[in-house]
Amino acid sequence: MSVVGPRPERQFFIDQIILKAPHYKHLHKVRPGITSWGQVKYGYAENDLWYHGVAATAATECLASYSKVTIPPVSFTAALLHDIGKLLLSRCVSDDLFKEIRRLEAEERITWADAEFRVLGFTHADTGAALCESWKLPEAIVNAVANHHKPDIDFSPVTDAVRIANAVARITGAGLGNEGFAFAIDERTSDRLGLNRKNFEHLCVDTVMRCTSIRTEFGES
Ligand SMILES: [Fe+2]
């Protein structure tokens, strides 16, 4: 085990997760740690980056009940991995650059992804997509990870589902980290999926209930 690395997990739960999200096994190519780079660099409390991915996956599952378009099953894996690039950046980007990203986001009131791009020339979505591509994951997952903060391109149901799932996870407070509420929801995404304000609220409630159930199953409070 490392001092810093991904969350260690019990084999029983690994097996359960892989049944639903087969690509979860790739996370275990990295030695687990007693704390995470996400916590050190991105301001996530313990397990929050993991929990954000789980909440986004739960939101995607719940979204299937409200969307007017079919949500492909590959969307669940895409939602789980959508912020995986943050783990990579946490290991490679200096503290000074992270401070500059935080300063830009706060002072200019821009999204976290836009601040990353201004400082680094790329975002956690770009690095996450490159990582997924190197793992030879399906193109739909690579695109959803790459474009989850780009509302003007890629209107596939998988990418739209991940955009909404990310928003629901954040609105419901699941794994905010330093990015917090510094993100944007594009109404065109909701429109394509047929979500109005009322069923979006229902989706948030369903996701919170699903997450509560998952946390209980995993012995988390
Ligand atoms: Fe993101």
C-alpha cells in the first residue's frame, strides 16, 4: 500500500462493482493508498472522489426512468469514470499550478474546467479521456469523459447522460471537492433527454435515495 493512492477496497465489494461496471478493475492497476491524491490536491474529503463517481453512476441509473431517449448501459461506466482525469492531474500538477487554478476560478467566477484549461492548456476531462483511451475502453466512454464539460459538441445519449449525472451528483452534494458548484448545466442537454424542472428534481431525490442505499450497503455513514 502507498501513502497516497486510490481507495483500497474489499474483494467482496470489488466483485459486486465489477458485475455492474466491468472497467472498475482498471482502477486496481494503481497501488492503493491510505489517502488519495484527490484529497491532497482537489480538496476532496476522504472517499469523496469515489463517492462522486458512484453518485453519478446512481444518477445515470435513475435517469433511465425519466429520459425520453434510451440511456445505453455503457453510460454507467462512463459516469463512474468521468472525473478519473482528476486522479492523474493530482499526481502530475504542482501545488502552485493548483493554487493558480483555484485563484482564477474564484476571482473570475469561471468553471473549474475552464480555469484548468486557462492554466494548463487542457482539463481533467482531456486527461481522463486519454487514460480511458489507453485502457482501450469503448469510444462512447472516451467521448463522454472527454466532453462532459463541453456542451457545444457531442450530443450522444451517453455523453448527455454523464453531463446530467455529474450535475445531479454535484447538486446533491456528492463529492464536491474544490470544484464545488463551479460548473455549468446546459439546458440543451436537459431538453435532448426530455427533462423538465420537475422530473429533474425527482431525479435528484431518486439519486439521493439510491446513494443512501449504496452507502449503507458499503457500510458508510
Ligand atoms: Fe468533471
